[in-house]
Amino acid sequence: MSGMTKPIDNSIAQEAMDIVSGARQQTYGHPSKNFLDTARLWSVVLGVEVTAQQVALCMVAVKVAREIHTPKRDNLVDAIGYLLAYDATKEITNEKGTIRIDTGNVSYPEYTNRDC
């Protein structure tokens, strides 16, 4: 295959979508709540405020570091999954409806961990 480039494998993205919206979400709940819980724990451990969006981006970075060290399909699938989860953390849904948060600097104190 000299001079040829590998075509984009859309099955990687589809696999990530299936995992994030299916089994993973059933096991761990919606990324907004799960990553918010993780952010709160990381905030205590690190001594600085961490957001759910930062958790997702840090997890993407972990997968990129692993891909650099040992390239594997699983790293790519998981990185895409974490980016999908990042996008999902920008939405908070409760009995009041769904709010889209497109900035990490916005605080919604009326939405607590129990609201998500």
C-alpha cells in the first residue's frame, strides 16, 4: 500500500458511541453525574476546584498518553468515548428541564448532585 493512506475507520467512533450510550451508562450512570462525583473527589485530593468537564478532558489525556506509549484500538475508542462524555457533561437535566452549559466557568448552585 505504498503511497496510500489508511481510510478513516468509522467503526471506532460507532463503538465508542455504543459503549458510552449503552453498557457504560447503565453501569456508571449519566456522565454528568458520574464526572461531577469524580470532580468533587479530585477537588478534595488536589486541593483545587475541578469540574466535570476537566475530569473528562483529563481522561482523554490519559488515553492519549497510553496511545503514545502503546498504540491500541481501545485507547482510541475510549478517547472518543471520553469526548462524548465531555459533551454530555455540558447538559444538566432535572425536574426543571435540560440546561446546556457551554462554558466551564458557569455555576448553577440550584443544581446539586442529587438533581442530575
